[in-house]
Amino acid sequence: MSKGIKNLVFYLLMIALFGLLIYLIVRQGEFRQSERLEFMGTPAVPSNLSEGFEAFRQLFLQETGLPIAILLLQIIAILLICRLFGWLFKKMGQPTVMGEILAGIVLGPSVLGYFAPEISEFLFREESLTNINILSQFGLILFMFAIGMELDLGDVRKKLKQTILISHAGIIVPFFFGILTAYFVYDRYAAQSTPFLSFALFIGISMSITAFPVLARIIQERGLTKSHLGTLAIASAANDNITAWCLLAVVIAIAQAGSMLSAVFSILFSGIYLLVMFFFIRPILRVVGHIYDNKEVIDKGMVALMFLILITSSYFTQILGLHALFGAFIAGMIMPENMKFRKILTEKVEDVSLALFLPLFFVSTGLRTEINLLNTPELWGMCGIIILAAVAGKFGGAFFSSRFVGESWENSLYMGALMNTRGLMELIVLTIGYEMNILPPPIFVILVLMTLATAFMTAPLITFIHFCFRAHNKLQNEKMRLQTTGVFRMLLSFGRASNGQIMLDVAHQMFAGQTNELQITALHLTVGADVNPLHTDNFEEVSFGPILYGARKLGIPIKPRYEISNDAGMDIVRIVNEEKFDFLLVGSGISLSDQPSDVAANRFRTFFYNRYLRVIKAPESWFYPGALLKDKTEVFIENVSCAVGIFVNRNFLKATNVILIIASADDLFLLTYAQTLWKSTQGNISFVNKTSAAAPGIEDIRIALNHFTATIKQSVVLPNNDLTPELFDGYNFMLISYHTWNDVSEHRKEALQRMPSTLILNK
């Protein structure tokens, strides 16, 4: 008997023996249970399926009413609705967080509570909201910790002289407008027990804060991160946030104490706390950051220590009357300046806080926001006045101060629009004021609407400014194009880092033999609006490493360019058209990849689509993450103003044996590319003439091919024009036009199974 059979027999005997023993014990236990129930007079257990189902139903209803079950159901509903609204707003060109904020209001009494009060009462019954509020507060602590780490104090110090006027003008001017507004609304809307100073300071600070995370991501999406405008805006917003949060801490201390004299001691001890954090804890952490600067050495004990510092800092600011969020913000700021350390720590904090806890905060805020409270024309008029005052103060302060320090009209307008961005940071301030009973419900609702309005207007306002200056920018681009006459400018857009180097080899072999100077810009886009600014440098370094190495090896200069994008295809089109490139080279993606993992993904996608989605006639893009090759090609062909090449990689090394498919006279433009390629590689070129004898332009094709083969001796027209898989044997590169590719891929798919690396071209 083999060892495998012996193991199987032993396994079956073990299961049978112990299973029998367990059964006998259970039967004996049930007998004793029945005796006990008869003696105690307790109702017997269910005796049939009907009674069993009733017992199950009672247990089910009991479990659904437990606090933990209600909390889990609330979280499920909140995450689903927030992700849906975030996706919709992303499609509209708005930051995802704006959709999540609006989702919170929709789930509150303003929408769900008004149109479906029974569902609202079941889902968000008042006694269950304590758990959501506690979780959301903890999530805000983690979020403010991450925001503190995003602020690079070194960069803030370097640009302090340049940005302090802009940032502080963007605070003091709207702060003044807020104080002025509070003066006129205090008597009518503030509670009698609320001191004017506390009321006015909270309205002033609510108009003064810029939403740093939203602004940073808008700058990323617009490709301005490394531009003068981008660095100026981020540094100004960082100054704004540091100043505003310190000012908020003073405001909270005064509001908690009731007067300036009573707040002196809170401010004094807060100053001692800041001195300890920055001059004792921070130097120690700086040393820690130099030692623990990679994932290999950062263990759970080190992460636990960082969280201990975070929680301790939050605790001290809470008991000092400054609010726990200020302590979390300071804890993030004093983290080691080593950016590798900060990136690792941010990865551990940010995803959970953004994806799980912050939606809970948005809903807890939405549950307090009853738009129905604005039930008179006077209140809606007051809402409009406050929005106007907030925009005039923030936009005007940043705009005029930018002009004063010497910025152009365009950059100054952009600065005004960017600094006017509000969002999550503003909601945090409003929530603090509401919980301290300083902001009454109607004013709280008005300020929430002001937050949403100023956040929503940022992207359209930036687009409008760009539209106004587009003619000027177009003239500048035209001048640049004229200055580069004799230069062939190519945009090489790649996804995976490994493909970048391969596509650079293709570009070099295809165009190095031409008379014009080859100038290559290598573009890599990270898709997603929620990319943390701390991580982009690492993404850029990893993505451009191989292509920069390949450029040095080939001895050709390239210009790397990295951007964040929500729609990679249309952003590539925009860059090509606005900057007047001569050629776009882009990869085909995974739809035609021969990598095993990509092949498996494509097979699963096809199976899933054919089995389920085709039944409801859903577009394939609903399931597949990204456009297929044909869809992507159509976007480029229809919208790009220059020639386009779509590269399909099949382990490309060098184009030494090239095959060209000629299907009509329109394909003769490929001969120019073939000639340039031959000058670089000196390889063999074979033509497949698929045209019929009666096809239009057949004589022109024959003359052109004869001239080419007579000029270049390593070229030949193949006698066989039948596209079979065997035709491609021995070739390592193929040139084909976009029109012919569509025809071949639709009618001769089997022929493409063994195709070599391919460049699909249009005129």
C-alpha cells in the first residue's frame, strides 16, 4: 500500500471515529437537556421547521437591533453613498471629497430625512449617532495627523518671504469680512448666552481657512505641481493652514474661557506645549527619522510609538481647551523631516482615515445640516451675503497681494481662485463651533453652504481663467513652435515603468535616422484624484528610472514629465494639441499584451462580459478598467492634431526584420516611416501587398513598392498576401496603418496570435 493511500485511510478512520464519539456525546447531552427542561418547566425547543423558522426570525430581529449591527449597517450605507457621489463628482471634474461632503448632507435631514423619514429614523436613530460621532472624531485625528505630515516645513521656510504676504492677506481680509458680518447678524441669530467675541471669531476663522488637501490635489490634476504657480500656491496654502490653525487654537481657548483674560492661562500653557513639541520632541524624532527610513526597519513598535505621540499630543491639547485636532496637526508637523519616513507613516494612516472614517464625519456633519431651517427669504439673502463676503475676502486678498508681490495678472487670478478653495478643513472648524454651541443651527447651515459653494466654484473658475488667457497662451506656444523649426517633437506616453524604456528604443529606432533633430518628452500619468502629494515623488522616481537609464545608454536627451490625471486619454490629447507636438507614441495597454498575468486578466474579462454583461447590453468599459486598444486609438485619432503611433509590445528588442501590411493606396505613407526606420537599423523590410488587382490606386502602389525595393536592397515584396499566423514567423517588428489594423483585427483575429511587436500608425 502506497504512502498516499495509507494517509487517506488513516484520515477517513480518524474522521469516522471521532465523528461517532461526538455524535454520541451530543445525543447524551440532549437527553439530559430534555430532563432538565421538564423538571424546570421551561418551554421545549422547536419541534418542527415552522417553529424553528419562527425562532430564527425572532433571533434575527433581535440581532439587527443590537448597537453593533446598527453601526455596521450605517457604515455600509455611508460608504456606498459616499463612494457613489465621489465617483459622480469626479466625472464632473470636481474633487472626490466634494461629492462625499454632499453625500453626507443627502443622508441627513435635509434630503433623506425630508423625503423618507421612516428610512432615516431606522438608519440614523438618535441614540445610535454617538458611535458614529466618536468614530468620526477619531478619524479626524488621523486625518489632521496626515495633513500635518504633508506640510514640508523646510519648503515653507524657504518660500516664507515670498508667500507670507499672500497667505496672511488671504487670512486677514476674509477674517475682517467675517467679523464685520458677525457684527450685523449677532443680535438676530446668536444665542443669548454666546459672547460676541466668540461668535465673531468663529465666523471670521471660518471664512479664512483654505482647504490645503483639496488645493494640493487640484494642483496635481492640473499638472502644476512643479510649476512656479503650483509651488507658490502650495507654500501659501501651507502658511495659511499653519497660521489659521494656530489662530483657531486661540479662538477656541477664548471661546472656552469666555473672555481674553480667562484665556491667558490656556494660551500660556499651550505655548509651553508647543515649545516642548518643537524643541524637545521634534529633535529626537529627527534622529529617529534618519535611522528608520525604510519599510524594512520600521516595525510595529516604531509605528506604535508614533501613534502614542499622536494620541498624547491630542490629549494634551484637548484638556488645554484647544481641541484634540490641533494636537494631531502639531504631531504631524513634528514628525521626522525625512520624507521616506513620512511617506511610510502616511501610507499606514491616510487610506483608513480617508476611506473609512472621513465619510462618517461627512454624514455626522450632514445630520446636523438642516437646509429646511433656511425657511425665509431673509435667511437665504443672508446666505448669499455670507458667500459673497467669503469669496470677496479670500479671492480679493490673495489676488491683490499676489499682484503686489509682482505676479502676473494670470497667476494672481489663479492664486485668488486656488486660495478661495474650501472643503473639509472648513467643515472641521464649523463642527467645532457647532459642538461648542457658538454657531446656532441656521448660521451653521449657511456656513456649510458657503463651504460647498466656494469649493464647487474652484474648478470652473480655474477653467474660466484658463479660457480667458487661452488666446495669449496659444500665441506663446506658436512662438515656441516657430523657434523649434527643424526639431521633431515627440510625446512618448507610457504606463508601466518597464514599457517606458522599450518604447524609447522604438522611438529611437523609428526616428533617429531622420534629418530633423529628435526631441522626446516622456510622459507618465498617475490616474486618480486622491493621490497623496507626499507619494508622487516616489511614483515619479520609480516610473522614470528605466527610461532615464535607457536614454543615458542611447546617449539621447529626454524630458521627463509627470502628472496626476482623472482621464488619461483626454489629458494626453490636451497636452499634444496645446503644445504642438509632431508625433504621439503611446502604448496599447494590457488588452493586447502577451504577459501571462495580462492574458489571464483579458480571458477573465471576456468570460465575465460574455456571460453576464452582454445580456443587458452593457458597454465593456463598465467592467474593464480602462479603454480597449480600439477605443483608446479612436480617442487619439479623432482628437489629436498630429500623427499617432500605438505600440504593441511583443518582447521588442530591435527592428531587424520588419514586415509592412499595405492594404490600399492610403497606406503608402508607411513607406516614409519604413525608410526612416531602415536608416537607423539597416534591417530587412518585407511588404505584404493585400490589395486586389482591381483596387483603386493599385498602379500607384506597385510603382511605390518597386521604387522602394530598388532603392533599399534589403527590402522585398512577399509573393504571399494571405494573412496567416505563419506569415509572421521570423519577423520581430510590424508597421500597419490604423485603418488596416481595424480591418485585420476584426476579420483575421487568428492571424494576430503570432504577430511580432507592432506599431499602428495614422497620418
